Amino acid sequence: MKIIKTALLLALVTLGIVACTSNKKDQTEATTKQRIVCVAKQLTELIYALGAGDQLVGVDLSSTYPPAAQKLTKVGYHRLLNSEGIIALKPTVVYHDGNVAPEAVMEQLKKVGVPMKVFPDAHTIPEVKALFDSLAAQFGAQKQADSLKTKLDADLAKAANDVKQYKTTPNVAIIHFGRVINNYLVIGKAGTASYMLGLAGGKNVMDTLKGMKPLSPEIISKAQPDIILVTDFGYDRLGNAEKLATLPGIALTPAGKNKKIYRIEEHDLIYLGPRTGENVQMLMKLIHQ
């Protein structure tokens, strides 16, 4: 009987050691520093927000926030990636959201053994919170993710309360300038930008359009927006609101005539993230001034 008890005790001790070793291994895997190339702007901002920015060695051209990301090596636009540039960084993994190209580059990366990790694109608040958690699991940063979710809820609640003070709903057009195809695009009702505009108490006057459509004078002049928001790359390319106001179509709108054309950072409007509540409040002040 004594021998049996001793055997059972040894077995329990062994199981405890194994469990402890397993837990330590899991924690080590979650916190071990990686060499990450991230080619999705939404993921890049979240990695920094979770305190893991030091594990990034390269990003795509659209990853412009936070400012620290702009100092990293660029591997091309996420739809026009450069395999040689990525391989040269010796990444342990490439993070992306599925919106990557060309396919030949992705195949080449797979052939040379570069691991890929795909995270779903988050288009709603519940989805972006789930993305916080998914990324946090990679870095052992759940506490940081929980703090981000709490702050996001508080910021959105404040925005929902603040927007009540405005009695009018300005008609807004959002113009985005594509870095790759080099043309102006009008952002329609579908997507994050229109969602955030609604939270800020504005209306996307291009609500008959879906997605992004090439800008035409007829589209803009017919819509008659009170306010025009232009993403940073295109705004900076032309230089100022006065020059934008002279573009065909825009000159015939209330926004053009009153010079109510404002610059907005693409990363503040095109995707949801930890600063979405803050960005809604910023957008609110911009369109109601």
C-alpha cells in the first residue's frame, strides 16, 4: 500500500513539473522577440499600441502611424510588395490582413520559407476588439489589449455624448489620393470613413456610391458638399485648400466656394484602431467648425 501511495505521489509531482514546464514554454513562445515585417497599416498601429513595436523590422508604405513606423525599412506598398526587400530583412514572420499583392511575391516568400500570419481585417468595433486580443496573444500582452478596449469604449461614449451639441448635419465628401495608381478617388458610403463620419455627426454626400470611385467634376459638383476632406498624400501633393478649390467640379461646390477643404491623415479615417474614439472627436470638430 505504501508503495502504491509513493508511486501516486511521484506521478502527481511529475505531472506538476510537466504542467509548469508547459506553461513556461507557452509564456516564452508568446514573449520571445520576433523579427516581424508587417504589411497592413491597421496591424502596424496595433502592434505599437500593444508595446511590441520593437519587434518590427519592416513595414509597407501605408503603415504611417505611429511616427516610429515611418523610420522602419519600407518593403513597398501592400498591393505592390517587393520580395527581395522583405527577404533581406530576415523576418521570422510576415503579418498581413490578406489584402496583399502581387501573388507572385507571396508565392516566392513561401518558397524560401518565410512564415506568414494572416489576421482578419476589422471593420466594426467588436471586430477590432477581437483583433486586439488576437494580436495580444502573439506578444503576451493581454493586459495592454484590455486597457486599449476600455479606453476605446470610453472615447466612443464621449464622442456619442459630444455630438449631441450639434444641430446641423453637414454634407461631406471624402477624397482619397491613391499612391499607386495616382488618381483621386471619392469615398462612397461603404467603409470605415463613412462610418466614422456618421459617428461625428456628418453625412457622406456620396452615399449613392459604393467603395471608392475615380473623381469626376460631374460627381463632385452634383453632390454639392458643404465640407471636403482630403487625405494627407493628395492634399500635400497640391499644397493647400486654395489649389484644391480650383479643381474642376470642386470649384462649383459650397466647400470649394467657401474654402472648406480640410486635410486629414489617411490613417485616422481609413481603418479602425485604438485611437478611433479620439479620431471621431477630432473629425467632429473639423466638420462642424
